[in-house]
Amino acid sequence: MLMSSSTALPSSLGTGHAGIDHDHEELMALCQSLPQTLDDELPAAFHALHTRFAAHFAQEDALMAQQDFSSRQCHLDEHAAVLQSFEDVGAALREGRMDPARRMGAALIDWLPEHIDALDRHLAKFMFYQQTGGAPVLIRRPGRA
């Protein structure tokens, strides 16, 4: 379920796949908490964010493989680029540089909605079609973006 808190994604970014949508909510909340994280807690918070993104990407990869998703490689390439950024920024963090980790959190706040809109929504629609033969209808509650 998409929540209405300030850390929630707008309901307009729902994919219609409950598991993916739940993950997106969790990922966005983790990204948004990173800028306020104290320096001594930042390495652990960044590692948790990296781990959560990697797990989400692995789940999507498994879904794409099961469904023989035609746009899989493009999707995987984008995931690989994000994971490489996590590695690069993690190295800076291990050197004691906090700012790149905070900037990456901010960049992910901007990137995630674009990724959902461009790639994840397409994957969810494809999976729905494979299962039902039809297109999903997403009903949004009034007053929610």
C-alpha cells in the first residue's frame, strides 16, 4: 500500500504489483532518511541502503527472468549502474568522506521515481498481462498525487 506520509511516493507511481510497490516505499524512506543520519551512523545506514537496493534489484531480476521480459537487459544495466555507484561511494565513505553518501541518497530520491515510471511500471504491466491476458486498471484514491 502506498502511504501518505512525507516520505511516501505518490500513489501515481504505483505499479500495481504489491511487492514492488512496498519495496519502493521502503527504498524511498531509506533514501530520505540518509541526509539526516549522524556521521557516526552514516556508514551503517549507507550499507543498509545498499543492501536493500541490491535485494530489490535481485527480486526484480528474478521476476524478469521468470517472465522472459523483453526489456530485461536494459533494466539490468540500469540496476548495475546504481550498484556500481554504491560501490564507488562506499569506497569514499570508507575513506571518511561523508558527503558523497549524502549526495547519493539525494540523487536516489530523484532517480527512483524516474526508474519506476520508465522501467518498473512496464515490468509490472508485462507481468500482469502474462498472468491475465489483459491490462491492469489502477484505481487511485481521490486527493492523493
